[in-house]
Amino acid sequence: MAVNRVGFVGLGIMGAPMAANLLKAGFALTVWNRTPARMEPLLALGASAADSPAAVAAASEVTLSCVTNSPDVEAVALGPNGIAGGAAPGSVYIDCSTISPETARRVAHELSGRGIAMLDAPVSGGDIGAKAGTLAIMAGGQAEVFDRCLPVLEAMGKTVVHVGPIGSGQVVKLCNQVAGGLNLLAMAEAISLARGAGVDPAKMLEVVGAGAAGSWMLSNLAPRAIRGDYAPGFMVDLMQKDLHLVLEEAARKHTPLPGTALVSQLFQVLQAQGRGSDGTQAIVDAVARLAAGQDR
Amino acid sequence: MAVNRVGFVGLGIMGAPMAANLLKAGFALTVWNRTPARMEPLLALGASAADSPAAVAAASEVTLSCVTNSPDVEAVALGPNGIAGGAAPGSVYIDCSTISPETARRVAHELSGRGIAMLDAPVSGGDIGAKAGTLAIMAGGQAEVFDRCLPVLEAMGKTVVHVGPIGSGQVVKLCNQVAGGLNLLAMAEAISLARGAGVDPAKMLEVVGAGAAGSWMLSNLAPRAIRGDYAPGFMVDLMQKDLHLVLEEAARKHTPLPGTALVSQLFQVLQAQGRGSDGTQAIVDAVARLAAGQDR
Amino acid sequence: MAVNRVGFVGLGIMGAPMAANLLKAGFALTVWNRTPARMEPLLALGASAADSPAAVAAASEVTLSCVTNSPDVEAVALGPNGIAGGAAPGSVYIDCSTISPETARRVAHELSGRGIAMLDAPVSGGDIGAKAGTLAIMAGGQAEVFDRCLPVLEAMGKTVVHVGPIGSGQVVKLCNQVAGGLNLLAMAEAISLARGAGVDPAKMLEVVGAGAAGSWMLSNLAPRAIRGDYAPGFMVDLMQKDLHLVLEEAARKHTPLPGTALVSQLFQVLQAQGRGSDGTQAIVDAVARLAAGQDR
Amino acid sequence: MAVNRVGFVGLGIMGAPMAANLLKAGFALTVWNRTPARMEPLLALGASAADSPAAVAAASEVTLSCVTNSPDVEAVALGPNGIAGGAAPGSVYIDCSTISPETARRVAHELSGRGIAMLDAPVSGGDIGAKAGTLAIMAGGQAEVFDRCLPVLEAMGKTVVHVGPIGSGQVVKLCNQVAGGLNLLAMAEAISLARGAGVDPAKMLEVVGAGAAGSWMLSNLAPRAIRGDYAPGFMVDLMQKDLHLVLEEAARKHTPLPGTALVSQLFQVLQAQGRGSDGTQAIVDAVARLAAGQDR
């Protein structure tokens, strides 16, 4: 039987447009947000307000959440008035936050004891992808649960892939941040070398971006970085949060990642300058800082 | 007046298909190669053989070379029976090798004293791009020389960009290797984390490759690396040659590149194992070696 | 009035000999350990047994602890039957564990509310230094508390320094691990280069250890590493625990430490091989693994 | 038969005091320097002047040189009016410069064809050690040649070790720079963490320098670095010269040295700021630059 009643907890910069896309796709939507004012635009679009995560879950066959970090997920899922307290046996909880794979597994384990299934389904694509409904969604959990929830996920994303058992979605998201972080460093060092050797970085990008060294970062963020546009996209502080999750998971699995460890130290250069709210393309300045006698 | 007579020195894995594309484009082509047997296929296609770089240049309005490293370029351009000894004033020398920007400038300076113009025009795209005529070509030199030679370059490449004065082509190529090398490390660390955390790396790629962490390397080389196909593509030893050029140029310009320095050390792990002739995707094994109790 | 009654909680490889030195110095000593059997040797030397940290504290003017990590300190200090529950106002708690500076400050804050003063006084010097009473002790806290406890600390250590307010002892200990970890990497890379270039590393050490590149690690651990003696000293797993504390504190203070981040990744190479219980000199093998075709 | 007549080529900041110690030890000394004025103080002490390296060698049983880099050694040894042109068969050439092990072997090979033996005997200990005669000297070459020259070497150094065949002295010197460079980074990161976490670095040093994380660098250079005294000691530019030799030799031997590669990039931060003539303790500022919003 097709899913109809869907809930959404956490209407931030990502969650709000994701929830809006669920409405557009025709789902009956119930929402909750810690700061109630953020619910207004969705209520205006036809969503119903609930007064707690538990109440959202009570009204929904599938309840989604999109919050900041592991402790937030534990709170909305398992805390007082949390999803676990309202969700009916047979319902599904989908968490779209980026958190520790371990936390995802622990929460899933708790919920399964109450007959509630869970998918960990972090997303990639930023607020632009969230608005456009073109997110990449990497989901971990049981195949049959994934299949049942696919229409919900496809309302929000373009690339929706079942990547393995519970926790796998988070692992894949962390892999995404590893690759993204190093691609950002690739961009930064290429620009730094061009500048240091007296070549216009825009000319450099024209060629390099088109070939075997090309990447999404180079095509999309390098032009901004070159003209000094540091508006996020994705903020340095959030990238660091994710890279800490990466390095924790890598330590747990004894998987050395020397490049990612370096990337994290370089983002710290930006945080030391109070630039945690800049977009990740600011890493160009962290690398430039190594080369330049003068600060920006 | 349009260029008609073109010469090519150095018919290796890159040079041979590039020269063949010049023939296909209708240029009258004279060739020379240190190992004469490598000229045969081109002679069969209509090229003329010369018995030295000087003789190639004497027969050509534009002479190209594609050899291994800085000393090879100095030898074919300025050495005994070199291009400088045969080229007429007003002719052009285009070097497509990847060499030190300094060497490019020094050779250009020598040649300009004899009335011979030069472009440094290294290429990117591998033997596949060389065959298909889809190379990226990044050319340094005077704008009017570039304009005059554009039809020659466009016979071999798809993205042909004038990036600045002499030496700039090499700088951009080095930037390309910086970005490419770090994108390869991005691929390797993402795969290592997936495996370490128990997720199928092919599933990981399906999502990550499609989004903001995507890159040419991830799309084209990661699938090969995952199935243990190490056929080059671009060989580890050649990548190291280029990364040494990068680090030398960066040292000359006091431009710290900590990520690239790390990448070069990791390619050395492969060289230490006698894998210098594997494709660059083998970096996945260098990173895996850090994590694994067992060797491949 | 001079301190006479002293307590000790945590009689592990470090704590037991430290406590024994307190007895030798003439203090009346009360002890507790989670595994009671470990108390026997000290009781034989004249210590009294208590049945909880609270009971130790009730019997003591100064109570010390030496346990593994931040949560252990929180448990013995503030948990059920913890030191806070038994210590009299005016008494002092000295923690000699290596933990997060934040935890030290938080515990001190809790205790101060009950009139109990605290020093964070982590130690360096290993079990050898603990037995010999030659530990370096770096203490944070109020100067007058430090002065009052100095005879206690001097019974266990040779270099006893008051380094600043509460938490400073832990910061200095983390600095010690930063310096020690990088000195170990220095040792490992020097040995790897000697071997790679065909020089007897023992000959190398004979010179290098005596000069400006000399260090305690080079003098004391390099000879062991060269002959393949990996007996700890200080175990890889404990070093990693401390380096994680370092990188957490550095992240909190936005202090990039790229070298230390690399060192931590290299110790992970050893953990991936199941060598977490080897001594830290095993880092020589992690670096050798990069160079060698063959494993140990 | 004991060596009596000794020559010295290259009277720089190291060579001049080394030569003076040879005079003090009673050797008959002939000297040459490119800038003749630098010979004056030694002539005043009793040395004889020659007008070329060849003339020095013609007058000497053992000729030493102390110049900057590989090409300088090739020039004074094998160039016009070089040592090879004046030295008698059976005489010995000892080079005390820090150069590529390959160059040392090549020069030795050339000289051996003329019956001239060679030792490569680079030194460590700085101008202070050179003046005091307390240098560490690491000599490569045949054992009998070393034995014969030992009185000469012991006139200049305190730790004089025969480390293996020709070239081994240079390898050991490069190992020394690997260890020294990473010990400097250890010092810099420990100081950076202390400052970032609000602890007086002088207090930190008081403890850390005395224990298992202690090193010559920490004891001797850290106090200078902390008070902002950047007078060399050993200059950043010379350290970089040596680290380039290290990384070249490591690349030749396929010996990955990721820590040393990082150290070299960090010294480049200083060079980018025009601080190549500062002492190596300035690396503290390169690391501080990563953390600080403000420049020095």
C-alpha cells in the first residue's frame, strides 16, 4: 500500500525545501520545528503543524528528520516527546541528517525493538539541490523498507540509491565528504600554483576544468573562489563537523586517511580566522595564506 | 597565410596519434623519431620521414615535439641536429611535452634569437584523447603566434586555450597535475573509507560520483580501481615525473602545496613496490596499504 | 601544616609504583582499585585498603587518581561512591591521568562547590619513571594548593612544575604528546631513509643522536626499534588516545597541527595491523611499510 | 705515517673556524677561498695562501672542502684549477659540504681514477660547534682512509664516526636533517598548542624539554623562538637546500617520507614571507601563521 501520510522534523536550510517538495509531490505532510516560526511557510503550502516529534510521528506512516548532528538525532528520535514515543509499529523513520554511522545503528536498534523500521538517508547537493529536488540521497537499511519509501525519497532527490544495511547511508555520506574535501584542496592548490607562477587562474580553469582533472568543485566553486565570492553553498563549520565524523569513523575502523586529516587542518586555518560561516571554497584562502606575505 | 607544412618529432604513445590527426586534417607532415620503426605507421598514412629533428624543421613551417622531459626537449630543440639548426626564421616550434616552465622559457629565448617563435603547448587527455583528437591543449606564447597555429592545435585537441606568455602552458599543465593528483587521492581515500566501514565501494561511487564530490577521476578511474584493473591510462612513473616538476616550480615560486607533497609521497609507495608502470588509479592500493594487514 | 594522610585511586601500571613511592616517602597511604587484587602489593608495603574512592577520600587530606581517560576521571571523582562523596572540605584532589583539559576544568568546578580543591597533574616518564620516582609532573591549579601538595608530588617525580591554572597541566601534557609523537616520526623517517639508502641505521644513530637532531626518543627508543624490540614503553593505543585528546583540544582552540594529524594517521596504520599493544617505537614499521614491498 | 700537511678550500661561516681548529691542532695548513679577503684571519694564525684549489691540493696530503652544494663541490674538485688537477696520487680529498650522495660517489669515482682517495664527511653542529671543535662528523669512504685521516677529523669534531662506504656520510647527514626538521616541527606544534590553549610556552618547555619528548631543538632553539629571537643558527634557506637533497634521495630510493615532505612545505611558508635568512626556529611562526588571525 502506497505511503500517503508523511512527517518532517527539522525545517532548517535543508529540511524546509525538502519538506516543500514532499507537499508538491502530493503527500499529506505534518511538520514540527524547534523554532515554530520556521513552520509557517510550510503551513501556508498546506502542511499540518504538530507540537512535538512524537505528534508528527503519530500522524505519519513515514517520519523524516533533518537536524544538525548525532545528539540532535538522538534527541528527536529517542528523547522525551521523540519520534519513538509517537510512531506506530510498522511505521518508518528516515533520518536525512549527517551523523555518525554508529549513532544511526544505535537509534535503529532502539526503534526496531518497538516495531519501527529506520533508514539512514543523508543527502548531498546543498540548499540549491534541496529546493530543486535534485539531491543525491544515499540510503541504508532493509531493502524492502527502502523500496516502500522510494516514492518519498524520489520526491526530494534525483539520485536515490540503496547503498546497504543501516548505517551505510552515513558511511557513503562520509565518503562523499572525503572526496569533496580533497577535491576542494585540489582546487585550492591548483589556483595557488597558478597565481604563484604568474598565470591567470581563470585561464587555468578554462582548460583544467574540461579535462581529466575536472571536478564538480572546480566547475562550480572555483570561479566563485577566484572572484572572492565566499557566500556559502556549504559552510566551513559544517564541513568541519562532517570531517570530524569522518576521522572518528576512520579511527574506529583503523582506516588511515592522511589527505583528509590534512584537509581538516586546513579548514581549521579558516576557523582560526573567524571564517567558519564562509563557503567551503574559502579553502583557497587557507592555502593562499601559506604562500602570501600579506593577508586578505 | 595558412600553415600547410607541419613537422612532428617524438612519435610515442601520445605523439603518434597526435601526428596522425594532423595528417587527417590535411597537413603535409614530416616526422622523425629516435626509434625509426615507430615512424612506419605514419609513413603508411602519407607522412614523409626525415633523418633528424633539424631536417623535420627544415621541411616545416610549424614543427611540433612530444617527448618525455626537460632534457629531451633541450636535446631535440637545441642539441646537435636539433630543430634550431634546421628551422627557418619565421617558422614556429610548438612543444607539447610536459616540462619545466623554466626550460620552456629558456628554449624559447634561444630560438627567438634565431627568429624562430615558440609555443609551449602541453596536452591533457591521455592516449585516448590523443587518438580521438579530443585533447585539452594549454598554450603559452605570443597571441599572434597562437592564432596562426590554432588550426594545427585544433586538429589534435578539442579544448585549445591560449593561457598566457611563454611558459604559461607548462604552468597550467602543472596545475592540471596538482588537481588531478589530489582528485586521485580523493578517490582513493573515499574508497578506502567505504571498504574500511564495510560498504560496497561501487554503491558508494554510484551516489558520490553524481554529486558535488564528483570528478572525472571518480567517474572514469574509480570503477577500474575497484575491480583491480590497473592498466594505464597514465602511468605512475609519469605522474611522479610531473609532480616533481610541480614541486620544483612551487619551490621556485615559494608556493607551499602540502596536499600535492603528500600525493607525491603516496605515489612513491607504489614505486617502492615496483608498480611504476601501473595506471595512476593504483593510488587506491597505496592508501589501502595503510589500512590493510595484508598486501595485495 | 604538612600533608600526612594521602589516598590513591587507580593502581595500574603507572599508579601502583607512584603509590609505592608515596609510602616510601613516609606518607600514610589509603588505596582503592577496581580490581582489588592489584591492591595487595601495596598493602604488603603498609598501605590501608578502602572499599571505594569515597572511602579513600574520607581517610585522606590529599587524594590522587591515575586512571585511563576522561570518563574514568568523571566516574571516580563525581560518580557514585566517588571522591566528591567522601572528601572533606579543605582537602585536595590531584588527578594524574591524561584527560581532556575541559574535563579537568569541569570536575574542578564541581569539586570547588564542595570546598575541595583540585590540581590536574598528569605525568610523563612511563612505568620506568614511575618506579624510579623520576616522573615529570606538570600541574595546573591554584599556586597555594600546588605549594601545599608539592611534597606529595616530589615523592613521585623529579621535574615538578606548576604550569598555570586548572587545566594547564593537561594542556602541557598534550603538548608533550605532540612533541613526542613528532619526535617519534622524526626517528622513523630518519631510520627509513638510512635503510632505503643502504646505510646501517645503528651507525646513523651514533652520529645523529649526539647532535642537534638528537632527542630522547632517538637515544632511548631508536635502538630498540632497530633491533625489532617492540615491547612497550608506551603503547600505541594509549598514544592514539592522547593524540585524539590533542586533536580535539586543537580543534576547540582552532589551532591547526598538520604534523600531529599525520602522526595520528600513521599510528593508525599500526592499529590496522593489530599492533595497538606494541610500544610507540613501532611507528618505525608504519613508515617502513610505506617503503617496503614486503611486510614484517 | 701521520698526516702533516693539510689544505682547506671554502672558508665560509663553517669552513673558517674548522680550518682554524686544524691550525690549533698543529697541522701545516694551506687555504684558498673564492673571496680572498676571507683568508686573512687564517693567514694571521699561520696558514699559507694558495691561488687555487689545485694549488691547495698540490701542497697537501689531505685537502678538505666546505662549500654550499653539489655543483660547488664538482667545481672545486673536478673543475678548472680544481683539486683533481693538483692532488698527488696517494693523497686524500675530504669534502665536508652537505651535497647529494650521488654527487659524492661520482666525484670519488673520478678521483679514484687518478689515485686520489675521497671521504664524504659532512658535519653537524653549526658555527658554534665549528668554533668549539665539537662538530659531529659522519664520514663515508674506505675504512683505512678514514683511519688515516682520523686525527684531521678529530681536530674539528667531537663525534667522529665512520658510517660506511663513500656516499654514506651524506646519507647520514640527510637523515640528520630529516630528524632535525621533524624535531623542529615538534617544537613548533607544541608551542602553537600551548599558546592556542592559553598556557605559557616557557612553562610548557620547562617540563616537556626535560622528559621523553625532549630534544636538542626543544632545549636550544625553543627558548629563542618563544622570545622572538630568529637569529640563525642554521638558516631556513640552507635547511630547505638540505631538505630538497633529502627528498631527491628519497625519491631515488623510493622511500616515502610524508613528514619530511610536510616540513619542507612549511619552511616554504617562511621563504614566501622573505624569511629565508632567519634561523630554522622561525618554523614556529609558520605554524603560528596557520592559527593566527594576525601576522607577526
